[in-house]
Amino acid sequence: MENKDKIVRRVISLVDFIDYQSGAVVSKEMMNKDTGTVTVFAFDEGQGLSEHTAPFDALVQIIDGTAEIVISGEKYLLQAGEMIIMPAHEPHALKAVQKFKMMLTLIKAG
């Protein structure tokens, strides 16, 4: 993994780890193991991910900006420093109320 060598045994700033791109959602995978993944995303304002489900629990940590996250029809507004767990098999969607960055930790073990 190309990013792994850049972050192992180094102090990094999550906010600076990924840059915003106009009109886009950008992602960088930090770790990919059999038991889960850690990925950092940057969403430009108005961008999002449409409703979908995942087979595993996912922890979303907002590291910059403001996001609207909908889980099973319930809306949550999260800001930098806040987090939420999206349970496995429950429909969820994300939208950038203003541009935001997040770290997504997907746990593949039960």
C-alpha cells in the first residue's frame, strides 16, 4: 500500500492527510487488514454518498467541517470532533452540509 509507508511510525495530521477537490469526494485508504479498513475522505460542499448498506459496523469520525448522516431514516448533524457508529445492515447516507473530512473505520469482525 503506497500510503502505509508514509504514515507508519509517523505523527500525521488527519486534517492535512487529504485535500478537498472541487465538486468531488476524495478518499485515501490508510489501512487495509482482514479485520477491517481505515479510510480518510474529503467531501466538497453538496457532495455525498447515496443511501446504501454495509455488511459490517462502521465508525465515522468527523475531522473537519459539517456532515449530515442519515441512518435508517434518522438524520444526524455531525461536526469536527464528533463521531457516530453506523450499524451493519442499516441503510445510511452522507451529505456535506459544508465541505467536510472524515475518517471511516470499518470493522469486519463480529
